[in-house]
Amino acid sequence: MSSFVENLRQHPTYMNISPERHFLKRSLSEEQLSWAIRFLFGISVFLIVILSISYHSINQELIFYSEKVDHTHEVLDNVQDIRTRLYQVTYYGRGYLVMIDSVNRRNMLERLASVPHRIDYLSELTQDSPTQHAKVDSLRHYFALYEKSVVNFGMSDPAKLDLSSKLTLLRNGTSKTENLNEILDRIASVENKLMQERIISRDNYKQQIFRFNWVIMGVALAFLLCSFLLLERELKRTKGYRIELENQVENLNRSNAELEQFAYVASHDLQEPLRKIRSFADLLKTKNKDNLTEESKQIVGKIIKSASRMQLLIDDLLAFSRSIDSPREIEQVDLNDILRDVRANIKGKMQEHNADIRSDTLPTVTGYGNQLTQLFENILSNSLKYCKPGLCPEIVITSSEISGSSIAGIRESQLEDIFHQIVIKDNGIGFRNEYAEKIFVIFQRLHGQDDYQGSGIGLAICRKVVANHNGYIMADGEEGKGARFYIYLPQNSSTV
């Protein structure tokens, strides 16, 4: 029997896990890859923010100098307009002096009247430059004198003037006009210099804007390229994981097929010779009971007992193999109905031990009814089997809801899920907590076969059933004071 168990332990289908499993190695762990992406993203955001701030500052300077260039153009246009109007005043004044007609006189006075408004506007435009503003004030002063002389000329009668007086009048008018034009030239000269400087600055900032556009584009493209390379690398790894996972699934399917074949052998090929051993042993004991010595009777009894144990082991192995594959169809299972069916199944054992089983109202879960029946029946039978001699077994079943974060060792993906917690507490012989995990391992027993019969598979089946429901099962106990089994089944049906 022990060699058979050891051979089963060494079989690659044992516990449905291949001992040769390995996973695709990666140069970066998930955490390292996550930090690498965060680092690249942080650096890119930092660079883009800095470049954007610089771009905004340069753009503001570009706008400033563009406005200054436009402003200078406006000053120069206004200077040219004043110059043109002064020329027209002189032109129409000479025509009036020669032709002595009202048309030239009217045009001269109209052009003259429009100049002060242009000088005032020029004064507004040069407010930001005290030097230019002073020149405009000087221009206003000389124009006032010029205006006075022109108005006086317009009010006089040129026909009464001799040639000498007309020439003198023309020279005076030309001299005043030249003074005004000289001031306008100085204003224009300064504005032309400013124009050149501002155009140079504007063009410089235009070039910087152009360069910054390329730099920002380059940073963005670099980040996108790095992200693409990391994503492509991750996709290749994911593809590798998928291929390896498919291989693992294929291996597991093959292992399951071998396990099913083993179960078939156990259920047919092994049981047939076992039945013959038991039959022949019983026949030998019955027909030759008077001829057998006491030693022979003991040997035959041991054969029968070992055959019975072998039969129990085969039956439990079959039950374990059936628990590995989940049924295809899940359903809403009322655990109160399950408990009622289990009570009926173990009614004989309950009466034998005069057991008392009390239970809260249990929830309805999504799962496989047959497996849940097997789960409760194995745990309750276990509690009845390991009861204290001379003490009536008392089993209490309670139910509550808890968050997945309260369950030790839960998978990270289930931390936020809600679970039904079902606690089964008995007053049996208990066990030391250091064996709390060992009792769920297949073929592991805490007591000898002579003390308590069993194959050591029952609680392993319980763990497999709970695993089929994406749940968890744990136990704790105290020697001589009973044991508690904690069953956690997910409330959300989508997790099953």
C-alpha cells in the first residue's frame, strides 16, 4: 500500500501539477517595467512642461516685438502723413500766391487744419519714448509758429504784394517747412533704428519658436517611440506567455486525460482483482474455519482488512478524481438544501454518536450542487469521526459576509470581492495548529489507521471543491478542544 501511494505521489498528474513547469523569463519584472514607464512618462511630462513654458515665454516676446514693429510702422506712417500734409500746404500756398484763387487758398487751409490732429496722434504713439515725445513737442511748437504765419498769409491779399515781398514770403515759408521736416527726419531716423532692432529681435524669436516646435515634437516623438517599443516588447512577451500557457493547458489536459485513465483503471481493473481477493479470503475463512490455526485466521483477517482498506482507498481516489473536473453547468445552490441532504446521508452516523448539528440560515451561492454536497458531507463526517470518546458531538455552523481583504493569502484580484464565510465548529479531539495546512494534503493523516479509519483524501477533496468555486478553505484547532473549518465562497457569480 505504501509503495502504491508513493508511486501515485511521483506520478506527474498528482495534484494536477506538472513538476517540470517553468515560466518565460523576462529581463524586467512587472514592477520594474511599471517604474520604467512611469519614469519615461515623468521625464517626458517634465520636459514638455519646461519646453512649453519656455515656448510660451518666447511666444510672448515674439508677440511683443511684433507689436513693437507694427507700432514703429504706425509712427513712421504718421510721420510720413504729416510730411505729406506740410508739402500740400506749401504746394497750395504757392499756387494761391501765384494764382490768387480761392481754391488753392481753401485747400491750403484745409490741409493746414488737419496737421494738428496728426501731431496729437503722433504724440500718443511716442508716449513710451521720452526722447521722441520731446521731439514731438518741439514739432508742435514750430508748427504753431508755422500755422500762425500761414493763417496770416491766407487772410492777406497777395495781389497787393510786390515781387520782392512775395519772394521773401516764399523763403520764410520754405525755411519754416524745412525746420518742421528736419524734426520729422530726426523722429523718423530714431524710429528706423528701432525698427531694425525690433525686426532683428522678432526674427530671432521666430527662429526660436521654430526650433522649440521641433524640440517639443522631438520629445513627444521620443516618448511615443519609447512607449511603442515597450508596448511592442510587452506584446511579444504576452504572446510568448500565451503560447506557453497554451502549452501548459495542453500538458494539463493531457495530464487530466491520464488521470481519467488512471481513474478508469482504478474503478475497473483494480477493483476486479480486489473483489476476488476479498471473495477468496472470505471463502477460505468460511470453508476452512475449523481447519485453520489461530495464526492462519489472523493472516486471513489481515488480508480481508487490507482489502477493505484498499477498496476504501480506491473509492476515495475515484471521488477525488471526479472533484478535479468541474461540471459544465453552474446553478444557484441553496446551502440549506445541501445541509438537509447531507443530514439525511449521515443520519446513521449522527444517531450512532448521538450528534447535535445546529446551523444558521445559510446563503444561496452559485456553484455545483453535487460538489458542495460532497464538501459538507466530508467535513461533517470528519467531525463525527474525530469526536471525543464518551462525549456527544456538537457541530455548529454559522454564516456571515466578509470582504476579500479580510482573508489571509487571497489572490490580489479578489481583494475587493465579497465572500460568504461559513464556519463549521465541533467539540471533537481537535488538532495542533501546526497541522492546519497538512490536513488538506492528499494522503496526509494525523492519526494511525488503527485509531481512526480513513484514506486521508476527504479533506483534500474539500479543498479541491472549494477551489473549483474560486473560494478558500482553512482550519484551525486546539488539541482536545475541537476544530473549526472556515469556508469562503465568492458572492459574485462571475468569479466562479
